[in-house]
Amino acid sequence: MVSQISTILLAAGLSKRMGGQDKLMLIYRGKTLLLRAVELLDSFDFHKKIIVTTEERLERVTLPDSVRAVINRNPEAGQSGSLRLGLEAANGEWYLFLTADQPKLTPECLRPLFDLAAANTGGIIYPSVNGKPCSPVLFHACFRAELSRLTGDSGGRAVRAAHPERCLTFETDMPDCFDDIDNENDYKKLIGAGCVCPLQKERQ
């Protein structure tokens, strides 16, 4: 089942809520958020593994041979631009969209996505935390054309909202794994109150 999935790691965002800091270069447990996301991508035997990122970020990470890089030269256009670029490089029965700002994700966290995909066809599958949808999202290939027409920064949420009858979700029993890092407070919470935040050190 997993071999029929193309996975697209969206890693070209502008970190607008991080006060000018590139959040994907922040460190968690000795590795940048970007590197941790790449390692997660490489840990699966996916049909295709694709990262959509900027030239600057690509220069700061070593990709495994199994991962193909696609450069987004216009990240200002929003997440949908990265999504479309990733789709152009992908094929298969399912498309899994990962983001690079969920550093605690593990293969075990994502296993229910694949179990639901194996038991269903033509759906949109995602985890929920306390009833709230979150990333990553797995789209069946029947939504490819609709995803390719997206614009702006909403990503695949618009397609999910347009097809509630096709959505399948699971309430995760590992909610902390799905925490995302959007701003400085999120990052400080991630590294722990007892740690010195790199964001603070840069400003001293």
C-alpha cells in the first residue's frame, strides 16, 4: 500500500510569524526542523519522495538519494504554489502532504493514515487532535486536478472543505506528535522552559 504513495514535503514557506527567523533552521534535539522532516520523509518506502523548498534552504541540507528536490522560486505566492510544484513531480494512487514544522512526527504517528487508505478508496485522510483537523493530509489521486487549481496560501484545506463526505479522520492517541511550530512561543515550548532559546541568543 505505502508503495503507491507519493509524498510531498512542503518546505518553502516564509516563516512570517517567526519574527524574521527562518523557523526551518531552528534546532530541536540537535537537528534543524528541516533535517528532521527530510529524515521522516526518507524513513518510508514511498513510491516517490519529493521536497519543495527554496534554493537557500536546499544549500543547507543534504538530501538522501531517494529524495527529489523541486525548487520553489516564488514562495511569496503561498503554499498552493509549492503544492502544485510537488504534484507536477508526483504520481501514484495517493499524495501525502507533509509540512516541515512538525518536528515530533514519527512513522508510528502516521501509521493510521496508511491503514485507512488501505481500507478505503477515493478519500481525503487526516488526523484530528481534540476534534480539530491537522496535518499531514493524504489525498487520493482523484483530487489531483482540483489540487492543481488551488491558489493562495490555503493549501489543500479548500479541497477538503469542498468534499466533507469524502473525508476520513482519526483521533490520534499521540496528540503531541502533531504539534506544529508557527511562532516563537511554539518554539520555546518545544525546546523546554529550561533551555536557552536560540531566538533570544541571536538578539543579545
